[in-house]
Amino acid sequence: ERLKLLDGQASYRGNADSSLALSRIIADRFPSNASWYSYGVSLMRLGRREDAMAAFRRALRFDSLHVNSWINLATSAKGLRRFEEAIRFYEKAGSIDSTVLYSANINGEYGGALVMAGRTSEAEVTFRRMVAADRIADRMLGLRSLGWLALWQGRLYEAIGNFQQSIDAAQQSNNAL
């Protein structure tokens, strides 16, 4: 408990190196899915993606169904521009939790990996599924992603329409974005 408190304090104060060291001590002394996942997140925050991926893999040894470890493996691989690998990790997370790829920012991350891998039609399907979501905040993000995709593909009028609809959805949900 003391180590976790010190880690939290270091993190809160912006002492990322101290937080990382404490996080590693916790993972070594009290190995679990949670401790290795937390250490991986600390590594991600410092941009140490390869090391973070190793930590997330250690976390998955304790719980192979830990969705957030799969998502952060994907995020790290994407940051390393290993898009096909990232897509496999996102899809593994999606096979565990069928909703994870279609909520909040994960949809844009996953779709972005698809775009960067040259799989734009799959990205569009992913974004359109997000637009059909029940939550207006999710629809807003899906419309925004569709707007960026259309802009990236040079379909300017379609992009503007998607962005306008995204703004409308954001205003309905009092979202500053």
C-alpha cells in the first residue's frame, strides 16, 4: 500500500521517473495483472513503447482476457508504426469485449490503424458502426472520424457534412469538442 501511495504521489506531482521506478518495484514484488499493467501504462506515458509492450505481455500472462492490456498493446504498436500488429491486438480486444472497438476514443484509434495500413474501407465500416451507436458522444466521435477519413481521401464536401453533424452531436451532449 505504501508503494502504491508513493507511486500515486509521484505521478500526481509529475515525477514520471520516480513513478516509473515505484511502479516497477510494485510489479516485481507483487506480480499480478494489475501491477504489470500499471507498469506498462507508466512506460507508455514516457514513450517507451517497446518496454510497455513487454509489460503488457507480462500482464496478460496473469489474465489473457484483460481487454485494456490488449488495447494498450495495440496503442503501443500503432505508435511504433506497426499497424498490422496493432490491428491484430485491437481485434483480439474486440473478440473479448464486442463493444470495446465501438466506444469512446478506441474507435478512432482502431480505425486510424486500419487507415494507416491501407485498409480504408474497413476503417469506414468501423466509423459508420460507431455513428450508429446509442450514445450521442460515441456518434459524435464516429462522425468526426468519418470527417477526417473523407478529408484524408479528398472528399471535402462529405468531410464538411460529417464535421457539421459531429458538431451538432457535440452541442446536444454539451461536449466542448
